[in-house]
Amino acid sequence: MCGVMPQRGIELCEGEYYHLYNRGNNRERIFYTRENYLFFLRQWRKYLVPILDVVAYCLMPTHYHMLLLKEADLSHRMQLFSISYTKAVNKRYDRVGALFQGAFQVKHVGKNEYLVHLSRHIHLNPVLADLVRQAQEWEFSSYREYLGLRLGTLPSLSIVLSQFPSPNAYREFVESYASEDRDRICSLLLE
């Protein structure tokens, strides 16, 4: 079952993969402390896990990325989630107004090649931003689950890991990232 998201003009279909992301208003922080990241993930579970599977994620100080499998109405649940998180942050930090730069963005992930490259790019975000030296050092992504270093229950690893002979092969794939891989992801985004 598909539904068109009015603001985006994109048709979202159940059983399809999507890259969902958003950043802070004016490119400002959306996470200030470790507790903010954990609260975000709790709210994500509350509002969105019942209607989708998270394949990979990364929460960064100013933005987030989610690679997901859509199962039901996403737009309304994302609105509830975003309002909930924004209200909590605004109250906690005595701020007002929008936390996010508009509505979330979403792109269809129609090819397995794009899916695995996007998962790698998502997991490498903290390294590319010079927040950590190795992707597994960043606590707020699903990469540790992929490596078996953490037994989290949020990400559904099978679609990505099934395309590699072992979790170690996925690790090698992630760690072999090069600038031409970024170009490949960009070309797949434009198709």
C-alpha cells in the first residue's frame, strides 16, 4: 500500500526502504547531551518502531539519518515524534521555536547496492565529521550492533548483513570507504 506525502510529492509504499533525515534549524544542534540522544531513541521507539523497521541509523549533533523499511503511515507518526522531541528539548533548555529545519526529508532506496552503500555512509558519518577516529567509537549509531559489539534491539540487521558473507566482511566494506564511494552514493541518489 502506497500513499503520497503531500509536502514532498513522493509516494511512500509499505515494504519499501527509505532514507529519512533531518537537521537542526539553522544547522544548529539538536542534541546537547548524551541524555538527549537516548531520549530521542526512546521517543523513536515509542512513535515509530510500531510502524517501521530501522535498518541503520546515526544521530549526529546537528542532524540524524535513518535507513528504514516502511510498514504504515509515516507522516503522522513523524509529526508526533518531532513535536514530542522538540517540546522536550525546548522545555529542558528554556528555548522556543522550531528545533528542526522544516519537515523531515525522505528518499526512496530502490536498489540493494544503494542500500548497502548508504548504510556504510550512515555509519561513517561521525568519522567523516571528525567526531571519532573509528565508526564503532560513536555510541549513537547502529554500527556497534552490526559488529556484534552491542546487543541493541532497534536496528534490523538482516537485509544489509545478508549481502555479506559475515559481519566481518561488512566491517571491511565500511572501513574500506573511499571518496569514489561518496560519488557512487550521490549518483544513486540522483537516479
